[in-house]
Amino acid sequence: MIAIDIPGLRLFELNHLVLDYNGTLALDGVLLPGVADALSSLATQLQIHVITADTFGHAKAQLAGVPVELSIAPLQAQTDWKRQFVSDLGADGVVAIGNGRNDSKMLAAAALGIALIQREGAAAVTVASADVVCTRVFDALALLQNPKRLMATLRS
């Protein structure tokens, strides 16, 4: 668990990290260099879930050996499916990271939602649903390892 007390906002007690795959952890279906190590480091504190439509069909192979649970979203109603996934985990203990339109409700439902604008871009509705916006997945993950960065961004 990661506990982060944000002055003027709330105490976050995070148990789960839920991430989109394409556009978040991968580009064109290929895991970004260094992501496996970053996720392995966080896996000592959080249960990590990767949920994806798996557009390119490479997620399972690319994540082999990485301490994550992979779930493939159905073809229909992915936005609602991802939101329900977060809710089923207990949304109050979830941090979610994504970039696509189908990630918008997932970010809104999570205790802490982080939108990414990387090379694939980000859906405007997803950016609007987020608590924080980052331009690199490594920066988003580092927020969890360096909670004072989140405090500086979110305190009120």
C-alpha cells in the first residue's frame, strides 16, 4: 500500500495500480523501454493490473515476466467495462493511468486518476477526467514513488 496525505484534499490509501496498455505502457503494441523495471519496482507496494483492448495483440507476450495481472477488455462498451473493473477493486484504493477515450471513466472512478499525453496523444475527455496529467509514463509512476510531488500538485 502507498499512503499519500494531500493537505486540503484527502488521505489516499492506494492498494491497486490500474494501467491502460497501448498509449500508456506501450507504443504500437511494444512495451516502452524501462517500463518493465518501473512496474516491477512498484509491484512491491501495489497490486498492478493492466487492462487493455490489446489493439495489436502483443500485450501478453510483452508483459511476460512482469509482475502484473493482464485483463483484456471486451470489444464493446470498453469505457464502462474499465470503470467497472476499477469499482470492483474498490475504487477508493485505486490509482489509474491511461490516455484513451475508453480510459475516461476509469480515471474518473479511481481515487487518483492520471492521464498521459505521450506520442499517441490523449483523448480530451480523458484529460478532463484526470486529477493529474503527465507527459511520460515514467513521470506518472514516479509520482507514486515520490508522494511529495503529488502533494505539490494537488494540495489546496
